[in-house]
Amino acid sequence: MHFSETLLTDLYQLTQAQAYFINGKSELEGSFYMHFRSNPFSGGYTVACGMQQIVDFIESFAFSDDDIDYLRSLRTASGGAMFNNDFLTYLAQMHLEVDVDAVLEGSLIFPYEPIVRVTGSMLQAQIIETPLLNQVGYQTLIATRAARICEVAEGPVAEFGLRRAQGPAGGIFASRAAIIGGCSSTSNVEAGRLFGLPVSGTHAHSWVMAFDSELEAFRAFAQAQPDGCILLVDTYDTIHGVENAIVVGKEMKQRGQELFGIRIDSGDLAWLSIRARSMLDEAGLGYVKIVGSNDLDEYTIKSLHDQGARFDMWGVGTRLATAYETPALAAVYKLSAYRNDANSEWIPTFKATEQLEKSTLPGVLDVRRYYGEDGLIAGDMIYQLDSDVTDEMIVDPHDEMRQKRLIPGSFETLLKPLARKGKIVWKQVSVAECQAHCQASLQTLDPTSRRFMNPHRYPVGLEPTLHELRNDLRRKAKGL
């Protein structure tokens, strides 16, 4: 089944776009920013991912004849046409002309700060809202989970969650995001082809069950796949499986080959890995790796390390590819300023709400990241592009009493140009380069913000004049 990425949006984006068109507001410009409200998995950081898919989407964006025909077929509750012919003609001829800025993939990001900014026609910016949220939110979630798992793993982690992922597209992009987050390989062959990812795999229990004996199955697999051979030893009895793997490992050694590893997928993983390591070493097969799997996540792996488990590598599937227990990043896309046309002044906007955490920030926004003398990141400042930033004070957006003065020094601007007037200006980098950027970024974050339990809250705040502007707009909205 082939689907239209252009129609992969919510209906209200199109009905709202038509309302702009009918009211002569096609030239009305807006500045929108994407952000999220809390780090996933109760963690202290989030890893940005999915920006390359924004590039792919913008490059291929167009309403096809089939798309227009489908929209023409839609009817309102009273039976009338949902979209008029003039608007559909406009869509058929429309080319994206928005500016898009985004953080680099693999960058650390934090709640409430802009991670994508879209500036241009309100009509166009609304149409692309849903796909942008979809592309960035899910991959960011998976990349973050992968980074947490890989940080504690102390060895290579293979992602193999395709069979449990949320559909084909979910599986494809979960594999990509997992590699950016730090995984060494994926079992997903199509993701490997599409993105140039390293692929890896062993055999299933069914391979062993298809033979008269486990030893016969191991011998046959070693003959068929002598390079990188990993034997799954827990089909019947794990210790007996290790004994059979040792027999095959010695036979391979006599042939001038090496058994690469064994995999344990059930039982008391800590005890079994310790026992297996002892057996392999005593047999002269100290080079054979032990791979652990079985519904693992960062907490289980840390617990296994604490128990003295002897795993060299890990296979992680369900709890990584499904972002188990935190199913959504809950990213949002909000209007922060508008103007009548490209020659007008920006008018900051503010969404006042009963829930302070759901209020928005006004202006055309960006983020500065400050570094301390130790090379660690010290805090992020959200500011307006047209403001003169002279003070390194930041104010917590949800607690005015929480203020922090950043040490003046080196800083970088996080949002980088992705598209200008709909034309891509983003320098494409490989998944491996995004992974390296992620690993380097993690090393700049204080360990207290990387811990799993009650991580230290990394400071993100508003530049003082932005803070005052937001307060002024809030008082005005409340009639104060």
C-alpha cells in the first residue's frame, strides 16, 4: 500500500487552511515553534531525532491529482462539498515557501524550549504541523530510550524490535532512531537498506526445534554461518545448551574458525551468564561473547550489572522500539507571532490557559546554550530573535522565583537553518555522524542529569525581556 505523505495530516489543518484562503489571509505569516513539556521516561534529558525526515517531507511535498480528487470527494454533515474548487486549485498549484529551523539530530534538548521553528504563510505552516510533530516526536522518543540503554549497557546493543513495533513505518524509523541514540546495529533489514545501518542477527528457537537434537542444530548453523556465528542456547536447558555450544566452538576452532558468541534469552540471566562465562573460559573459549536478551531495558540491564552478570553484548527489542511505558513525547506546535505580510512587524502572541504548563511563549524564538569552563553545558536561554541579549540571567518559565545567572562565556545557537522559502539548506549528514554527535552531546551533560532516579533538573529559562513580555501578555489576556 502506498500512502500520500501530503495527506498525512489532521483534517482541521486543511479546513483551517481553507478558512485562511476564503478570508483573504493567504499572505498572513506566522512563526510557530515545536516543543515538549517533560522529558520521557522520567529522565533528565531528551535526544532530538527525525529532522532528516522533515527534510524529506518538505522536498517531496505536493498535492497530487489523486490527493485533490479525494479532497473534492469529502462532504460535510449536511452533504455539501467540504472544500471549494478555488481552494483545491490553490492546493494543486501550491509550493511550500516556509522557513524551517531545527536542532541537529542527536542534540540534547529539554522541556519547553523550541526544537523546530517554522516561519512563513500561516496557511502552509498549519498544513505541515501534524506531519512534523509525527516525524520528530516518535523518533525523538526512541533515540532517547536508546541513549539511556546504551549508556548503562557497557557493551554493544543490537536493536531488534521490528516484530513488536507500531506497524511497518514505526519499525523502520525506530531502527533509525535507535542507532542515532547509540545502538550498534539493528535486525531490521529494510531499515539497514534505507539508511545504511549496520544489521545483525542470529537464529531463532525454531531453528533448534527443527532438528533431532540441539547439538545437531548448532553444528548445522555453524557450518552455514561460520562468520559471526552466535548460538541461542536456551531452547531447552541453558546450561546444557552452553555445553553443546562449547562442543561446536571447539570443532570450529579445529577448522580454523571462531564461534563468535552465545545468546541467553530466558531464565535467571545474571546467574546463567556467570555460569556460562566460567564454562567457556574453562573450555579455552574465553573469546566467545555472551549476548543477553529477554525484554530488557535500561533498568534491567543496570540491575544485571549490579548482580555481576557477565554479558558482553545485548539485544533489546520490545521496550526500545515501542518506547515501553512512555508511548508519546507529547510534542506540541504553537503559534508565537504573526504579521500581515513579509514587510510587516512581528506581533507576539500568547496562549493564556488555566494550566500554566500549557501556556506558550511569545515572539520569533531561538535558544542559546551556554557552556561552563569545564566544557559541560551550563544552561539554555530561550530568547526572541529580534531582542538584544545583554544579560545571561534566565528565569524559569513556570516559577519566577527560580532564576539562574549563567556564567558569561561560550554559547551556541541551537536552531539551525533547515529550509528557506521551501528550499532545503540543511547539510545532510549520515546516521553514524548523528550518533557521534549524540555521544559527544551526552558527555557535555553533568552526570547528575543523566542518572535514572531523580535526575538533576537542567536549567532552561527565559531571557528577562522575554519573561517580561510574556507576563505583560498574560495580564492583558486576563484583563488585568
